[in-house]
Amino acid sequence: MSNATLADKSAAPMLYQTIKVPKGRYTLYIPDNNFFKLGYYEKEVVFESAVYIGKFEVSNSLWNLCFTLKGCNRPATIRAGETLDSPVVRVNWHDAYQFSKWYSSYTGKAYRLPTEEEWVYAAYMGKDHRNLEILYDYSSLEKIRRISKKTMPLGSFKENYWGLADFQGNVWEWTLTCWYASKANKLKPQTVAAINSPDACTTRIVQGENRAHIPDFINDTYNGGCATLQPAANLGFRLVLEEKK
């Protein structure tokens, strides 16, 4: 398919698959790490309407379409053993945010990154979920550095009853949610309008096999950020459709 055909606005857009997560309420357990033990703050979350969240992370294929149509500033980085059907990774928060803006313009619908509250609710279907405390010794560091950074194709990891797939795969995912140190700010309600902006904060929550907070310019958890020791392959993202039409 030629670039001209891809750019033709009359052509049907490449659609990103979403699932419907029913309205409801649950308790978000926010880790409170200190020198003695891992505790939690409890934040009550209510969804008055359904949430439409991506079944999978955004793929290399969809990212490359964004690049072809000049919505993204570089093509996907695809390493040996990865395919166009693998999730796009090695992207920072600003890359993911810009993609959401481009895809909204491309489809004529409102897409954005999910909040942490939406991501956790969809992944664990509103059930009690707490992060496990992971302890590393110095011998673990070299083992983790040897873990393959190759990503698996979409759908390679488990899918929950609501249809959300790959939420515990080898890719961590950016969210809109800002990281704060204080309990008051962690529990303070934040509107999507307030945090769906590059100016909202400089450190964002990522979710996946575990939870971490990472500076928004970090591309790779192996190269920096608070999650350097976590065995994640890399950073990707999925989208939320704000209004189902």
C-alpha cells in the first residue's frame, strides 16, 4: 500500500480493538514503601459508566502507520525475533501521549492513555489486588540484565474474563496518573482533564507485572528510572476510547 493511499482520508482507518469494562467500584491499593515494610493506602474508585480500554497494547504495525502519516517522529524499533504484531516499546510517556493525539485525529474519536485507576480496574476486574514486595540481592542484578528484551506478539499472555489481554506480559504500560510522594496527593482525586497533559507532572505511574513510577522521558527500564531492577522487557502502552460511538 502506498503512502498516498494511506494518507487518503477516505480510506477506512486501521482500528484499535477495545473491550467494554462495566461500570462499578473498587478499592485501589497504592503501595507505601518505607524502610521497614510495604504498606498500602486505600483509595475508593467509582466508575459511573463503562470504560472502553484497549484489549491489547498498541502494536508496532499501528505505530508505523502513525510514522508513515507523519504523526510519530520515528518508526518502531523492532529487534530480532519481534514482529509488526508485537507491542510497540522503547517509547517514553510523551511518545505515547502524542500517539493518542494522532490516533484521535486519524479516527475522529477521542483516545487517550488510561489512568492507573482504569488500568487496575480492567486488569483485575475490580477485585482486591496488592503488589507483591519484590526483594533483590546484588547477585540478582546481573541475572536481570541478561533477561531477553525481546517482546512477544500480542495475545501471548493471559486474558481475563472481561477480555483484557497481556496485562501481565513482558511489557509495562504508561498511564496518565502522576506519581506523588505524599499520602495526601496520592489519595487526592485527579480528573482526566487535569492529568492528560505533558505539563501535569514529570513522573508517571506504569503498570504491568508490577507497579512503578518512572520519569516521563525514560524509554527503557533497563536504562534508568525507579524500576531499573524490575524484570520488565520495556515500556509500551494501550489506549482508552473516551466515547463509544
